[in-house]
Amino acid sequence: MPKDTNAVGTIFGGTILAEIDLAAATEAHKAHAGMVVTVSMDKIDFKAPVYVGDLVSFFTRTSRIGRSSITVHVSVWAKRRFGGGAHAYVTEAQVTMVAVDKNFHPIPVGSLARE
């Protein structure tokens, strides 16, 4: 059993959540070159499982930029390895990231923390 799967052969939800977090951080870095941290993820409902062998894609867009926060919408799709390569909508999330300095205090988006 691969390390990111459960006993029924699907990917752990926590693994998908971790990848959503990474995708959101990558998108947030388009607006802020410094450090960003995750402060929240909205309610996440899994609509379809991800199976071993599926190709999983994470699509992101910045939906809001506040003073120190960046909200990123992430949608997750799986291309089935078996079954003709059909695409399945897996889930989506709104992830709020906050720009921080080296002491993890919020700073304005777009500013660079002084070293």
C-alpha cells in the first residue's frame, strides 16, 4: 500500500489538503515575494475519491488581496488512469494566506520583510 493511500486504495484526504496548501502558497507568492502562512481553509467537501494512478491537477486563482491577507481559490480535479481518462471534480477550497515577517507578524502584502 503506497504511503499516501488508505486500505481501500484511495488517497488520504489529508494528502490532498497538504497539496491544496502548497498550491495556494504558490499562487499567493505571485502577489507577495516574502513569507506567507496559511491561516484558514474554508469547509472542504470531497465530491469524488482520488485513486492510485490518477493524475491530480490543482487550479488556483487569487480571489482577494487584503492588507496582509491573500485569499486563493483552489479547485482539484483527477484524470482517471483507468476508465478512458475521464476527469472527476474532487473538491475545492478557499485558502487564506497572510504575509508575515521573520518573526511571523503580519505585514502588508507586497512589502518585503527586512532581514
